[in-house]
Amino acid sequence: LRDYGKGIGAPKVIALANAAEQNGAAGMAVGFWKKAFELETGQVAGSEAGSSVASVVVAGPHGGNSQPGVACLSFPPHLQPGTLATMQPDDAKQDRSFYIKNPRYWGQPKRDGIKLVIFASHDKCWYQSRSLKLRDIPDLHLDAACKAVAQRDGAFILEGELYYVDVLGGEHRTSAQAVTANIAAGRPLIGPRARYAIFSCLFSKDTDLANATQAERVYEGLRIASMLTDARSDLFEPLLPAKTEEEKTALVERQRSEEREGEVWFDAQMPYQAGKPAGDLYARTKYLTEFDAYVLRLTKTTAQGRPFGALAITDLKRKPLGEIGTGFTQAEMQEIAARHAENPGKVKVKIVSQGFTESGAVWHGRFNGFAEE
């Protein structure tokens, strides 16, 4: 964290803490949880409060902080709002064809939004981010629909992705991005529309589903989704599972034709596991963009042994594309630095990314070797 964690956010630190726990490095996990606590609360991790929360987080039943930030009798003590560590898909270790042909795996569409857990009781809803932070109500109509279903069917906890839709049907991570798209489309007075894509259900009808199978959680999520879409069909999106080889092939073709980011694959029998489950039980496949770029400059770093922090790159027409800081070995970094010193602004490299942001910067890009001049 001292050498490479400058500017790091709480979600990344929580992912590191979960990874440390899964690999048996309890001491390292405590350090990461303390850092996450500092980032979320602003309190010093070495204080009594910081140490207390860090130790509780490590011991939490589902990998999260079992000391609730709020108390709601509708949910068990270990499933309180602001305490539930989410399950995250890891990059797939196999080719798409493996998941399509393997009957153990089911597929779901991947959405490019913000992870959001909804805790709905008869009189109040809480909205928790992946970093355990409670946020404001994303949409009043969405909130009303969740409370109405909870009043009729009982309290529930949904795991899903929140995104915003512009007037042309485009999806965005934030409402501000959707507003920008509406302005560009000549519809500046039309506001963004929130939409919640439902992955699964973790609690329903007074039952903790964390130890159920992922298939059971998905189907319970679909049951609640059907009631929510009856209330407001424009605000909720049930993510139907693809189970057969034909359904999974159709899912991939649809995601590709709609220019989506990729798909999520899971072992239908897996229990709930906070963080990124080991063993390729919960994976994501992506569609990557490959292109050549010029190195504009090398950013500075205080890390020992590294000649630079990241590459500031441009496309071949010299349009800035942001920075990338991964994908190269130590030897490649030394070579990049040497080539750039000899021919500044003229070193051509290969970049692999998940595409580009709305501002035109490379999104999750990495170095993939040197390109031919």
C-alpha cells in the first residue's frame, strides 16, 4: 500500500482483503481491512475503533463487517445493511467455450453499472455499495416499489447492478454520464432513468440464502423481480440464467451483438462466498479491444526499482487516451523507458483494453508488447 496504493479506493482494498483471507494470509487481511476502514470512515486505523472494526470484519460470517452500521429487525445480525460483503466474479480462467459446454455452469448477462445490494423491509430500504457504504435512494419510484413488495411478500435482500439509461437506450454507470448523453442527443431536458439489474436474492421469507446454491438464489431473485417489474417494469431488469448449451450460445451472441462488456458464469451449486471465490466458480468473460498507441510520456513514481508509474498514451492520430499502469514486466519497463528516452513520443506499443470511457480514455487498459514501427 505504501509503494503502490497511492489514490487507491476502498473497493480495491476490500478485494485485496478478501483475497488475502482466501489465501490464508490473515495478518495481511487485517492490514487491508484497517486501510479500508480508514478510507470509508476517515478514522485512524490504529485507534481503538479502527482495530475493533478490522478484527470484526475478518471474523464476519460472510466476509464482511458483522458490526451493523444500522439495525433492522427484519434481517439477521450478520445480514444487516452496511455489513454484507458482496460476491464478485473474477476474470475467467477458461475460454468461453468451456463455460458454454460445461453443464455445471450457468450464464447471466453482464451489466456495466455499479454494484448495489438492496435491503428492503416493509417501511424502509437501504442501498449498500460493494465497499459496504450505504448510499442515498437512487430513485424514489424504485424505493417505493421495493417497499411495496416487502410489505406484501416479506423483507428481502437483492444483489444486483444499478445503471442509468439515456434517451437512446444507452447504459451508463452514473446519472451524470446519462445526462451528458442526453445533451449530446439534443434532449437536454430529459433526465436519466435509473434501472436495477437483479442477479440474485440473499434473503427472503425469513430465510438466509447464503448457504443455498447459486441456482436457488438466482431463482428467488427472479421471483421477487417478477413482483417488482409488475410494480414498475421500467425500473427493474431480471437477468435470466442461460442453462443449456443452446441458451448459453444465444446469450453470448446477444451480448456481442448489443456490444455489451461480456458475460458472467457461475457454478449453479456454489454457496455464497464474499469477494472473488477461488476455483473459477464465479467468472466473467469480456470482449477486449486491441490497438496500437504511442507513448506520450512516462509518469513519475516513488516505487523503488520502477522507472515510471504509468504510460500516458495517444492513438495514432495523437489523440490522448489516458494512462495505463499494468501488463509490463520489470524488464519491459526498463526497455520502454530506454526507448522513450531515445525517441520521446515515438515509441509505439500494443494495448489491450475493455474499450473506452465516454470521455475517450482507455478503459482497463494494459500493455501487450511493442508494436512494429
